[in-house]
Amino acid sequence: MKHLKKITTKQLVFSSAAIALAMVTSMIKLFELPMGGSVTLLSMLFITLVGYWYGPYIGVVAAASYGVLQFVIEPVFYSLPQVLTDYPLAFGALGLSGFFRKQKHGLIKGYVAAVLGRYFFTFLSGVIFFASYAPETMAAPVYSLVYNGSYLGAEAVITLIILALPPAARGLEQMKRLALE
């Protein structure tokens, strides 16, 4: 039997701190859409940091855990498949940032990949579970692309602008060194 990768105490503590920061910042909504979804104060960034620090395995586990917490705090439940798609799968995709952790500009690349992964699952959920909300003049896939892209894209752009600021980049590199030493 293949052994699962062991998570160290330090990784658990840093991951828990990132999840806590993400939970707090997810409650600071810059704007909220009527059918769900909002632009928050960098909440996705804190979750993608876990993958960036520790790789995709720990990143996806932490991100999926965050998704479960999001469901507990603000549940939207229509069916079990919808809950799985909208919470552990969509948020779990934020852990994909871990695949870029050793690359040049890995945080930027990982963040973009993570948000695109989440976008995929929110798009899928929109098409499968929320197609009835699309206006009659718009196909459900187009509606889901636009609706979900509006809030995820806005938060991604804001976060990428902040990541491009030298003080933020230096601070996040210092955090990575602390997380890995």
C-alpha cells in the first residue's frame, strides 16, 4: 500500500493560518452578485499560498477544507452533486498553485492556474445546476462564463495588481522562506 505524504506540524500550522486569513478576508466583500459569488479582499490568494509553499497535495487538501468551511459558513444547497462541485472541488482547485511552486514567477502562474481551476468548476456548476437562471436571450454556458467570470476575474485582477507591487512581493517571499525553513 502506498503511503500518503505526511503533513508536518509546521505545514499544518501555516496552512491553518492561511485558511483562517482566507475565511476572514472572504467576509470582506468588495461587491456581491445577486445569485452568489463575490469579490473579496484577496481570500483566494491566502489559499493558493498553501499550494505555492508546500505543493499540490497539501495545497488541494487545504483548499478543499476551506471549501467545506465556506459551505458551513454560507451554505447554498440544492443537491449533493452541486455542493461537491461548488465547494470542495471549486475551492480545492485553488491548490493547483502547487504545480508552479518551483518555477520562476511561480506564485503568479500558480495563482492564475488556481483561479482558472476554480472558474472551471463554477462554470460547470452554473451550466449543470443553475442554467435556469440564465436570461432567455442567453445560452446557459455563455451566462455561466460571464456570470462566474465577472467576480472571479475581478478578484484575480485586483490580486495580481497587488502581487505586482514590490512590497507585497517581498513580503510574500519572506513568508515563503518562513513557511519552508
